[in-house]
Amino acid sequence: MLSDRLAISVLLLPFAMWVMVLGGWIYLLTLLAIFGVAAWEYGQLFQAAGQRPARLLIVGGAALFITAARFPMLNPQGLLFALAIVLPLTWHLIDFERGATTSGTDLAVTVCGIFYLGWLGSYFITLRDLPDGLWWVLATLSSVWLADSGAYGLGRALGRHKMAPRLSPKKTWEGYIGSILGGAAGSAFLSIFWQIGAGADSLLTWQTGLILGALVGFLSPLGDLGVSMLKREIGVKDTGAVLAGHGGMLDRIDSWLVAVAVGYYFVWLLPFIFIKFV
């Protein structure tokens, strides 16, 4: 399994870098493909537990929120927020009338899926569209990988105290500290190179990279634990089997969902912090 994971990572990394650098339609369509699969897996998870979420609405709603981040005219006056509630409500009212017995819970699962994957997923677009957005996306996502590596390394070497034994038995507090340290130190180092691409006037420096990496290492495990919570409750190991050794697509992007939101608001607030304190 480890060899499968490494082989797939090596194969996909150049493609991922190419997509992020290229941006535009290729970036958007790649995101829609990734989140389409993840949204379908999310619906299948709850279907395996006997629920009846509206998988087509989850996939379509997530896609619309992500696309609207690039084309705001698709969401005039917050129209998508209203539709994300009214359409699932209509769907599940009809489903209940036709004999479904868990439509109230199904409605909550459907609406949550749309916002969980669509709204958080939209930060991949808004972060990429910021000034120096390419380099901030690279800094944010590399922080996730570095934090994961730090958590694995320190957790394997020193891990003794269980962090969340019901959610993820292998996670330890030592590994969590490794996540923060790995994210901070690794991001600080890589940001030296990201700044070369962003330019000397960019606010992306090794210092801001260090802070961003620490924040990602501190908060992104919430995404991993959140999906673990869903899987433990339902009683499955993975959300799917899209990639050998990697589980499902939702398994792969769980930490990214939190990280890109953290990255976006960090970059958005950075000019105000910079002006005030620097």
C-alpha cells in the first residue's frame, strides 16, 4: 500500500503543479472533476448508512459554488445560498411523500454536503485569484503535505499520547505537534523559493510562510478528523477507491478543504497586519 501511495503521488505531482501554474479553465475544470467525485463519495457514504441524500444536488451544488467563485454572475445577491436550501427541501419533501422515512435527516445531509464541499471548495478559486495567488496556493498546499509529513514522522518516532482514539486511533499529540512544526519549518523554507516567483514586493516571505505553515499544521487536521468522524459513524475504512492505496477522493482533500480557507483569510488579512505592525 505504501508503494502504491508513493507511486501515485510521484505521478500526480507534476500534473498538479502544471494545473496550478496554468490556472484558468484547466484549473477550474480539474477542481470540478475532483470535487464531483468527492461529492458523489460523500453521498455514497450516507447511502451506505441507510440515508437517502440527494447526490445529484450535492454534486451540482458543489460545482456551482466553485464555478461561481470564478464567475460571480452565477450567484447574484446570494441566489445560490437560497437554492442550496430550497431545492434540497423540495427534493426531500417529495421523497418523503413517496415513502422515504428519514427525509429530515436526509435534508440536513444534502445541505451540509453542498456547503461543506461547495463553499469550502470555492476557496481554491478565491485564493488562486488573489494577487500572487499562484504562489499562495503553492505555499498553502505544500504546507498541508509538509504538516502531514511532520505529523507522520514525529508521531511514528515519539507518539505515545492518543489525540482522538475514537476518531483516528493512530493520531497522537506528539504527531500533532509534528504537524505544526513540519508545516511551519517546511513552509518557511519553501517560501524562500515561492517569493522568487512572486517577486521581491510580495508579502510572501519566509516569515509569512512560517506563520501560514504553522496555522495550516494547527487547523488542517480538523478536515482529516471530520471525514474520519463520518467514516467511523458509518463503519467504513475509506470514502472510496479512486486511487490505489489512497482511498477515495474525499479522503485526499479532507485537510485541503480547511487549509485553503485558512490560506485565503490569512492572505486577505495580511496587508492589514503588515501595515499595522511592520
